[in-house]
Amino acid sequence: CKVEKVHRGDQMDGLLYPAKKIPPIAKSDTEQEKESQNVTSLKVDPLLKPNIETTLAPLSSDFKQKVVNILLKYSSGLWANALPKVYQDTYQVKFPEDILNNLELLSDVCIVDYVSEVPRKAILYAKPQRCIDENLNVTEKVQRHDGAKATAEQQHEESKDQYTENITVPPLIVPSEGSVSVMVLELKNTNEVLIYVGKDYSSAQEQMEDDMKAYYSQNTTVSPARSLSVGQLVAVHAEEDAWLRARIISLEDNRIKVCYVDHGFSEFVESNSVYKLQKQFHSLPFQAAKCKLAGLEIFCDDPVLVKTVESQTCSKILAVEILEKSDIPLLVLYDTSGEDDININATCLKALYDKSLELHLQVDALYTNVRVTSVFSDGSLYCQVPSKGLSRLCEILQKIEDYFHYKPTSELNVSLPFCGKICLFPSKGKWARVEIRIIHTRRALDVQFMDTGTVAAVKVSELREIPPQFLREVIAIPPQAIKCCLADLPPNTGMWTPDAVLWLRDTVMNCPEFSMKVVKHDGSKGIAHVYLFAPENFPDIDRSINRQIKNADLWKHQKDVFLSVTHGGTSSTKVTSDAVSALRLTSGRLEKSFSDSAREPSSAVSTTDMPPPLPLSKTGELMDVYVSVACHPGHFIVQPWKELHNLEALMEEMILYYSRAEEKPVNIEKNKLYAAKIENQWYRVIIKGILRNGFLSVYELDYGKHEFVSIEKVQPLVDSFRKLPFQAITAQLAGVKSQQWSEEASIVFRNLVEKKPLVAQIQAVNESTYSWDRKIVTFLVDTSLPDTDIWIHDFVSQSLVEFSKDD
């Protein structure tokens, strides 16, 4: 063996490594005794000599048999450093720790697969019983033809086949950036989904398998492996003339069971199709990897769930969201092949619904004691109908309520939110089931209440995990909110006006119960077409909610809103009488005139308070910035790097505030500050123009972007969101001549700076009355490289010269 001295302070330790691997051959007791004497008589450091003598002491047959019995229970192998504990737990006898420093002592009864240079970092596999005699020595020999005598070289080749070589296959590294695509190959349970990761990975595998085919097909000296063992890596000549890497799982006469390490499935093959895997094919990580599907862990062995996951995933290319990176990563899978992305995890969880608790509305059936739980801007609504499922839900939620009385709910905080996850949220003094729909930031996300249909933004800290003992019962109850629309009304007959939506919301949300008649059920859209009645009007169709709203004067769409310029040169807004009501909406009523806004408390909305101007570095000083928008060197937007965390906190607070706050009357004026909802986020904006068809042109004061937004998405900017200075700073690049920038130069500049942290050296500041109108002239420096700083103006100037040469 090889001895390495390791000094740790004043202490010196010794590490023993196996010498170049030579397979053990059964020897007589006399030969073993001579070898033992030769080894122990070596001249070594006195501190190490006792350890070597102990380590290489002969092992008893009884001890070896006990090790074999343990390894036979672990068909996938056992880590060497785990063997002592398993041995002690099994036989109540301490395991000789020194053996771990020389695992070759066990090589005659097991396969030792080293995965690093440290001896203890090895995996042990039991050898097939047919290879071990009563003395626990390998006795099986390769049969020779009569009269043939094996040379020493032939014996060496046989022994190389018989024992696993000490070659490490690198681990599979899941991509950390960019989109990742996977293919589910084999499914035993949802905690062992085998996936095939990424385009770059598959192309490398295809190249390797082409190389294997060329090597084994064209090399006439290659022949099937003559001696095999469980756990050994081999090359298999599979169907369709493919050559694949595999690991041997079991040996049964001439039939060998192998697992294809790059494809994830197992099968029996004939011994004449198994070849030694050459070293050049060990460099690529195994491409089939295990993973766990988030939200399905507890139900991983449920046969109904496993069958559903298999039908949704197998042999499909899927997008993946990686929640936790580990040896077995935690994933959410998405099917992106259709118009809408499908969350596979959430979809498959529905397979666990108790079918007896599902409510199927019958056409022409009448329902009483119906409660309308939410109304949306397109006129659709959610209803609860008395049912067995609703009763069961109330019972389970009451049990959970009682459970939380005796156990701190903080122990069940949601630490890893993801889209499709089902958890609990406190609402109106009770716990409600919610499903996470959109994750805005680390602190804020959108949820949909499963049993009322309501969508709301909430804090992550307010969510709770479902206690494990109630999880299966809670998941088994289907959502109790039924999506409906009023028959003979939009969206079939046109778009809902804001007036009509508010009238419907006022009418149905303030009444405790209704009666309902189903006239149609659209299964593809999951929506029922119904007539709603107040109890006293049931079942008179002419007095239904449908007829009342249809006959009301609520369906005139607002006329165009446009700008005009007064003689003084200032802009003013002309709005028709119908448009006034559309601009002045609240969640409960219509404000009929602009003068009503005077009754709003002055503390709620301020039209005069401005944030303090953003402080800038002095001329010539350096300032860390983030470039949020880059059009060309003459116009880009920077944000101060040190304030980004404050901006992120502000954005989170705005999401939470405006998702819960009652809608305020909005008096739209140009060049005034507002909050606007753009792509599920709320931004501080200034109105730049009022356009036709109820749209506004706005400027994002913290990000420097110009956007179009519907008037319905705008709310007053409250005082608490006016304290942080506006973060967007308009800039132009110093060191280059101002000019009409070509498309090529703009693209080069954008690729250099946009969405990147850089260092700015301000050369000049052009002040203005309002902070969003001031402009700086600055150098930009990219300091991301370890040895050199890149001054952006130098690179732009050089690019301009090259472009001029091309012209």
C-alpha cells in the first residue's frame, strides 16, 4: 500500500492507500503467512508500523460472511463509511475501524468501487454468490478450451474483467442558468423520477454513444467480457445496433440484468452482448438522474398519482423549475407544448381528489342556498353550493383550527413557496385553503382561494403548511368554488363595462344567499351558465339577476378620452360624461362627478408631496449603479446600486397594499403621480398622456420605462410610497460624441451595459425642476473581470471606427 503522512499542528496522522490495483488470487495459508511476514517487516515510520500490522491482519471467514450478508441487503451498494454502524446495529459487535483504511482486505468477498482518492470514499457491492466458495475466496475460473494454457497476460486480462476498475465517473451537474428541459424516462414513484437533463447534455451523450458504436463495431480485437460482477459498469450492445453504458444489477446464468445509466430503464440481456466499458467512455456523467416532484413527496407511492404523473410526463419534453439543488433536486415540471403552460405537479395532485366529494352541476337543475363568493371584471363569478364536499371541508378546517390552538403555527411556516403549492391562509378569523399562483418576490405572492375563487396578494410569512396528519384529507377535497357566468350576458354578448361589473358586485356580494338554475355547462372551459335569483324572486326568469342587469342602462362603453392644448400652451383633458364614471370607480359604488373626490380624507392621497431628490455622487467620484434600460449611448437609465434593496422592499409593500386596499376614486390628470399595475407588479408612475379607448401613457419613475396601461389599472399613489426618492436616473455616455446612433452601435452598447451592475463616474449633471427630468453625463466602467477594467466609451468608440470602415 501507499502511506501518506498528514501533519495537523503537532500531530501526525497516516493515511493508507491501496497500491496499483492487482486482483487477489486464492492462495494457500502458507503463502498468505509469508506475505504477511514480508509486509510487516517493511522499514516504516515507527508511528505507522502498529497501524499497518493491525490493518493487514487476516480477516476471519465468519467476519467476511457477516459483511457479505449485510451487502446482499443493499443491491444498489453501501457506502464504506456507513458499514461500521450497519454492522454494529446488525450484530451488536463493534466493527474494526482500521479495515476502512484498507478495503482491499474485503475485495475477495465484495466489489470495492472507489469514488475518490480517500480510501473510505468507496461503495461496496456484494459479489454474486456463485463466485464465492465456503472459504469466502473467489473460486470460479473462466473455462478454457481443452489443451489451451493461459499465459500470464491472459490471466491479467481476466482479472481486470473480474474486478471493477477504480475509475470515477463525474457527477451530473444540473444547469444553474437559462431554461432547462427534461424528459421523464421511467417512473417508480414521484420521489424517483428519472430525468434526462438539457440539450447540451443530450448532445454530448449522443456523441459518446456514436463513438462507442464506432469503437466496438470496428475494433476486431474487442470481445464480450469474460467475467462479470454485480455493480460493474459495462458497455451493452442493445437493440437497433445501439451501444449503451450500463451497470450490472444481477447475474442469472447467461442472462444479465442491467440498468442503462444514461436512459434510466432496466432489462435482461444475454452475456454475449456485454463488453468491458473502456476508460474513454467514463468521462461523461450518467445522464439519467433522480429527482423529486415538489408537493407530491408524501404521496410518492400512491398508485393513482404515479399513474397520472406517468401519463402526463413520460416521453415528453418538459420545462423544469429547480427549487432545491441537491443530490436529488426538488422540481416543478411544466408542459409548454400548448397555448397555456401546464403545471404538471399541480395537475397531477388533482388525481387524489375524492370523486364522491366532487359536485357536478346538472343542466336544468335548480339549486338553493347558493352563496356568491367573488366577482371578476369580465362578469364571471364563483359560487358555493351546499354539498357533501363543502360539509367535509368545514369539518377538516375546524379540526385544523383546534390543532393550531395547542401548537404554535410558526412551526409550520412556508419556507419554500412555489406555483401550484397548496397551503393555509388566515381569512376572516378562519383558516382557508389557497393555491400559490404567482410569486412576485421573496416576500409577496398571489394566491387563489380554492373554495371561494378569490385572488389576492399576500405575504409569504402569512402562509402555513397543512399539518402532515391532515394533508391527505385536505388534498382529497376538490375545490368548492364553482366558476359561473350569467346566461345570455357577456362575455358571449360583448365586453362588460365597469358600471355593469360594479352593479353586479354590489348586488350579489351583499346578499347572503341565492337560488340558481343551470342552463348550460361548458366542460372545456370549466364554466357553468346560470340564472341567479334572489330567494323571493325564484324561479321567475324575468325577475332574475340576469334580466335586471341586462335591462339596466349599464352597457354603454365609455367614449374616447383625448387631450387638447389650451391657448396658454398647457395640456388639459376633455372627457365625455360617460367617461367620467369610468374614471371614477370604487369597488362598491360609482362616483358621478369629480367634485365627490373632495370628500376623500386628505391624508389618504396627496397630490403635492414629492419624494426628496435622489442624492448623486460628486463630479469625478465613483458610484455603483445598475443599468435598467439602455437605448443607445445618448440615452440610458441607471439606478443607484446601494438603494436597490430599498426599492425591492417598496415594490413588495405596494403589491400587498394595492391588492387589499379598496379601490379609490381616480381623477386622471397629466403630469401627476399615480400607482399603476403593470404585469402583476405595482409601479410609481407619472401620466404622460391620456390616449384613446381608456389607455394611458405612463413613465415608470423607478425603472425609466415608458408603458401603456388601462385606466382601470391606475390608483392614487399614497403618501407612504412617496418617501423613497425616485430611482431612475436618465444618463448619456461621456467620452463619445453625441450623434444619431446607428442600430448597430445601439445594439453593441445595449449588450455591453443593459441589466448589468457597473461603476459610474459622473462628469456633469443637468438639473431640472423635477428629479425625473434631470440628466447626467457619465463614464461607465465594467469591473467584472479580475485583471482589467473595461471603460465602455473606449469600446463604443472602437466599434464606431469599425462600423465606419464597413460602410
